[in-house]
Amino acid sequence: MDRIRVPQVVRHLGQPAASPRLTVGVYGIPLLVAALMAPPMAAAQGRLKPISEGDGLVHGAPVLPVSAMDLHPGQVQSINLRPRATSLLEFPYAVAEVHAGDPDVLTASVRAGKVILKAARDTIAETNVLVLLGDAELTAIAFRVRVDSTQPQVDIVRFTDPVGKHLNEAEAEIARRVRADEDRRVNELTRERVLQQLLLAGNVVRIDRKAMAGSDRDRFGIDIESVQSLPGEDGRPRLYLRYRVLNGTIAPLADLAIVARIESPQRKWVVFEHRATRELADLRDIRATSVIPAGGSAYGLLILDPLQLEQHESLSIEAIGFNNQRHVKVDGVFVGGKK
């Protein structure tokens, strides 16, 4: 019998060791292959771990507890069942009937307006399910149901009507805006009440400067009556100018605009005089009515920050109306920083 013989290495002083030679017999080849393969196999086994560490089981596709889907009557929707498993379908409307295509694949039943699907096969199979809703038209919803253990399953599928969902979201948004508008309106009414009280307030600084234009039957004018300094909403002082607009025309005035400017004279020539103007952008105008009837008048309140007028500067108030065709201006409401 041939054996594996490992030659002895004889080393003489002053001579290098000879390279060993390996002589392998016929029956020694399998042993040699096993010896060579042992280290890689051991390393590979050390790297390999079970799929589910701890239980040693191979897990299949996941099962999702609840899923939400839009309802589309004109489309066939797909549902997957695990073998011998059950799924529940919830619809936004009542369910009249449910029919399964192949009862050997699955069973379908209706309980309290919900459809229950139960797989009756252990192997992969497929069939269809038809659900009739309880509306006036008995709307049909078609499903393609597959029994397959390799695919994920949803225990509960809640269908929503995309049109109804959109309408509900729109109604919720409208309700939210109405509530916001109501809150804003309450705040505005509270402020307007304070402002209306200011319109009727006494013990204020009288101004009594007015400007009129037009004839007796076509008169248009503004009267700056008084001014009062009070803290604003942020605690800083504000100037409240009470005015009255007269509409002596035969047409109602619905486009009244009030403009406040700071003016200062700048002489350029010997005879002519030029005025530099700067319009106040932070002016707020509150009126008792938005439309002044023909032959009537209306009170209003101008709110502006305290002014720091330089010498030769003055505040003018101009009323503009009737499609920008009528202008009246009160000059010298404040002059040189004096109220």
C-alpha cells in the first residue's frame, strides 16, 4: 500500500536546508484534499450566521397590521393573502354584497358593513372578488386576490373615497379659515370699538382746519377737527386725528382715499416757490362707513406715529375721491413740530 512519506531534512553545518519534497500515493490524494480544504471551510463556517439569530427560523414576507388606500371603482385593485390567513376590508360606504370568484381559493363574507376574506389554500392561487356597495347605483369594486406566502399581507385595509376625502379636507380648511376670520373679526371689532370711542372723545386738542371744493350743490371737502395722543397696541404713543368728510354731490362716495404728507418749502427762483413733499407710508385710516352717501358726511380717524417736524416743515392732509377727479387738501395741520 502506498503511503504518504515526508522526507527527512538533513542539514549539514555550513549548508542551507534543502527544500522538502512531498511524495503522495494514490490513496493519499483524498486525505490531502481534505487537509487543504479544512481551513477555508472552517473560516467560512465562522462567517456564516443563521437568518434569524436566536430562533433559527427562516421568516417569510412581513404582515402589515393596517393600511389605507384610495377607493377607485373603475380600477381592479390587488390584495395578497397568506395561506389560511384572513384580511378585513373597510369601506367608506355600506356594503350590499360580496362575491368570490373561486370559493376553493378563498371565502368572502360581509359583517357589519365590512368584507372578510379568508384564504382556503395552502399553495399559490389567484381569483377575483367583487364587492357591491350599498349606494343607489350599487357601485362595483373589483379586486384581484392572490394567495401567496412569499408576498406581504395586510390584516386590515381601510379604503377612503378620494373625492369625499378631498371634500372633507376642503370643508375642514374652510372651517379653520372661518374660525380664524371670526377671531380676527372679534379683534377688529374690539379695536374699532376703541376707535369709535375715540371718535366721540372729548378733552382733545382742537385743530378745526378744513378745505372745500366745488359749488354749494357739488361740494366736496374735509375738516380736520382734533388730535389726541394715546398709547397704541404695542404700547408706543400714537397720534389720532379726527376728521369729517363732506360729500355734497349727487353721487355716493365709495373710493375715498386720505393721504398725509410732510411738506417743506424750497425757494428756487425769486418769484416761484417749490415744495418738497414726503408721503407718510405708515398712515392708518379708520372710517365709520366705507361709502359716504350723496349729500351726507362721515367721520374718520387717522392713526400715525408721533411726528418730529423740522423748522419750516408742516403736515398736510389730502382727500381724494370720485375716481381721482376731486382733490381737497388741508395745509398746516402741524407746523414746525407743534401740535
